[in-house]
Amino acid sequence: MSSDTLVSYPAGSTSSRGTVLATVALEQGLGVVLDRTAFHPVDAGWPDQPADRGTLAGHPVLDAVVGATDGGEIFVGRDIPVRKGTEGWSFVVVHVLAADAPVNVGDDVDVTVDEGYRNGLSAGHTACHLASLALDAALADAWTKEIGGDALGNPDFESNACQSSRIHEHGSVDVYRVGKSLRKKGFDVAALDDLDGVAARANAHLAEWVASDAGIRIDRDGEGLGDRRNWVCELPGGDAVIPCGGTHLTSLGDLGPVTVAFERAEVEGGVEITMHTTAA
């Protein structure tokens, strides 16, 4: 394999036909690498969006994960020793089938993605991005020092505080931590004392944006799995551009109402905030 897997899921594809380039025995089953696929894999480096569900050559795909190879061994998930873009390495989608699935190198196979599950995850991921922007806007006055801006120019609480993000169908769960380092950057933790007020301000932004029916697209440098991709949402105040490798809806009008709610917990050295985002 001398190039990345060509992926069509950024354009919304839920079916594809490809040639089997390699197979690899994994603990969880048979790993199958195609030259091209519509299947979205989970990335161990930032596993926010789960893998698609569906079939390959009529066989259930048990999982789909990002892999990498230098032309020899195929490394999968957290065993990948290099970053995307490393010279001499190809990044591939590894479809995991049952260990005894009769799929061989050279076979031409069809891939079919579960459209309902994909749409649910796409809604959840789109809502997640929108909610992060709304949270930044809701906390914009909580900073006493200049800090880098988000995709809309507001102080970027999201990227400075986010510990984890998990997409699910029609929503997401994001965990933020505010400790000594963020306070040094100028964030006033007292702004989190009134989480109902933060939610009200964020939800007002969300309602306005969803009502705009703004268009969404994925801009990408190429069709390879390792090529850079950006989520672009054409909001009334200007385009919001966020680097992203996931799947999305094509307009905010397809989301329905989006709301956020928060939980707060005192943790060693700071405060942990969990944001639950729901897209109806």
C-alpha cells in the first residue's frame, strides 16, 4: 500500500465498492483494508465519533478503526507509532469482520453503511460543534486576559479546557476541566457558579443559529484518509471553520432544536464541567 485509503464519507456517501488490498489477523477478528471506502472509522488519537455500522461483502462490520503502514506491518489504533502525514506512511481504514469471514486480497467488494445510524451520529457531531461555539460565546465575558479565539472569534474556552468529547446519536457529551493553568490564562472560574445562566445564554445562540438554516460543508485537501478536512458552517455572522474528520449534516435546519445542559463537579485542583448536548 503506497497511499492512504480513499474515503467518501466526508461527502456523505453511505455505499462504495473497493478492492481488498490487505488483510490482517486482529484479536477482535479479521482486519480488511480496501483501496476506497464509505466507512467512517474511529480514530484512537481522538475517538470522539464512533465507527459506522454496516456490511462489507455482505458480512457485518464489527468495528472500523484507523490503521497505518510503512508498506510492511499494519499498525492499528493506539499501536500506530507515527502521526498522520509522516513521510513514507499510509493511513488506512481497517474494517473488522469475523475471523472466519471469506474475504481475500484482490476481491472486489461492496461496502454498505447503516444510513440511520450514520445520520444520527452526523446530527450529534454537527450539534457538538455548534454547542462548543455557543459555550465559548456564553463565557466570552469570563476572561480577564486576551486569549486565542475560536472559529467565531470568541475566547476559546473549548480548546483550552476540553478533556474529552464523545459523539452519540443526536447528541454529545463533552467534559471540561478548569484548573490552575486556565486561571493563569485569565479565566474567572466564578463564571461557572451559575451554570443555568450559562446554559440559557448558550441555548439562545443555538436557537438563533438553527433558525438560520445555515448550510454546512466539508472542505478537504484530498480524498485520502490522512488529508486535512474542515467543517464549515455558513452562520449569519460569518463562516465557522473547525478542523474535523467526522461526518455531518448539510444544514442546521436538519438538526431540529439543539440544547445544552451542564453538570458541575469539584475535582482535585479545579472544577470539572460536563456539557450534555441534545439535537431533537
